[in-house]
Amino acid sequence: MIEESLSPAQLLELLKAALPFSASVNKHALMAQSSSENRVIRNKQKLRIESLLDSGDFGGIVCTANLGGDKGVVAISLTHLRFEPSHPLYKQIRAYQIQRAKDLAAGRLTRDSRR
């Protein structure tokens, strides 16, 4: 469970109220891109998160950011974003990310799982 008794749904609502906000991707998200020449997101690039959605236990909280120009929009899991400690929801986001990573590693999240 998320620190301070927040459920993923509660965190999602708080994050929606804080939109837009900035974040950058973590190293795992950078490595998941196909090749360095085709990367849409660069290391330490700040993304302006403009919308959020709940993709359920299987996908978690998903954030979208407009990359500008003809680069389009990227959708990325909250789990793969980095936030500045000064973000008002930093502790809650980190607690969510840590718990989600543990659940994923343990194989506890599937399409049919319920929290």
C-alpha cells in the first residue's frame, strides 16, 4: 500500500489536480527506446505532463506529454518518471513507484489482479 494510506486512485486524483507538471524519464525508460538515433526522449529532458489515466493494475498510472512540433505525444508509466524532490506529491509518487516496482518484480500484477 502507498505511504500515507493513498490508494493508486487517490494518488491519481491528486496528480490530476496538480496538472500540468514536469518530470523526466528514468534510465529504464531511456534504455527501452529502440536506439539512440531514434530516441524520442533524451536523457534529462523535461517532459510537461499534461494528462493522466488509470490503466488498471496491469498498466498502472499512465502520463502523457506533448513533445512539441511534429514529434507527437508520448505516453509513459508514472513508474518510469523522475520527479524533483520539491514536487508537492514527491513522497507519495515515490511510494507508489517503489511499491509498483516491487509488485511487478514479484509478478503480483496481472490483467486480472485486484488490489
